[in-house]
Amino acid sequence: MLAFRNVERRQTGVVGLIVFHSRIREGIDHDEIVGTSGEAPARTLVVETVAEAQSVVVPEPDKVVVLTQTTLSVDDTREIIEVLQERFPRMITPAKEDICYATQNRQDAVKQLAKEVELVLVIGSKNSENSNQLVRVAHSLGKPAHLIDDQRGIDPAWLIGVSRVGITSGASVPDQLVQDVVEFFQHQGAQVEQVGLVEENIHFAVPTEIASAAN
């Protein structure tokens, strides 16, 4: 809803660029992208890659605003936004509340976790970009990692010769699924230690139109 309102407010005389990922078959059919671009379809362009950021053409370079898919982290968007800022110096960039800090915090935690474990298990849906990105972060640090829906997805072969396993989850995964995986290992005698915990204190204001309707 926040992204929708930002496009609507800025659509007069402004081109909106939406930065997103589509590596998991989400593409421009992703609900958030369709809904956000639909607020100002004639003045909204979608940018997925650095190459697209380098080549995208806008009618008025001094009137550009960038929004991001809300499940992308700061790291996910940095390269693309840097390219766009270089090309469009007067571009309006996302406000702090547009960035998904739950996603960023989890990526930072995986970076720390990967230094201490031999295997990383990410709990989340295969259709979730932010869950898949956690797997990619672990792989980029040289650690094997697997995406699982729940504890039933753990392959015993992954655990052969492994003494330390890191467990994390996508931004919207229920705590119970994480706890079930933790208990799976505890029942086998494993000791559990929590690392990389960050207090998330970003609060989102209720959209004005919803608050007004509630009153």
C-alpha cells in the first residue's frame, strides 16, 4: 500500500521507476509490481537489472522517482539505484520506510552465520524472492545452503559430516516453522545458539485512507 500511495502522489509530470527481482518466475506478474505500476501505468517503467538501469529511457530525466519492491533489501537494490542516481542526479530515491529491513536484517545475519557453520538451511517458500536470496548470500560466501518449506524438507544426506548447521528464514515465515526445524535438531541431541539477532523497531503508519475509513 505504501508503494501504491507513493506512485499516486507523484504521477503528475513524473516518471516512476520500480526496481524489482524476477528470478523466481515472479517477473512483472508479481502482484505488487502489477498493482503499483497500475496506479500510473503511462508513467511507470520497471527495472530489474543493472543493464536495464543503464539503458532505460525516460522522457524527462529531471523528473524521476524510484520505488522498490518492498521485499527487497538495501543490498538487493544498491547497484541498480547507484546506476540510476548517476544517470538521473535529481532522482527521488526510496524513503527509509520503503525498504524491507526485515529482509536486510536476515541477509546480514546469514553473512554472520555463514562464518560459523558448515551448512545453512533457509526456511521459506520456493516462490519467495527474499528466501531464495538468503540461499544465494550463503552460496556467495562459499557455504552450502538449501531452501526448505519445513523440517520435512531436510535431506539426511546434507548432514553427513556436518557438525554445525545454521538455520534462518524468509521475512514472512511463521515462527512455528522455524521452531519445528530447531526442535528437529534438538531431538537429535544438538545444542542451539542464537546469533545475529537485531531488534526490528521500524513502524509503519496506517495509510490515511484506511485510518479515515476506520473512524
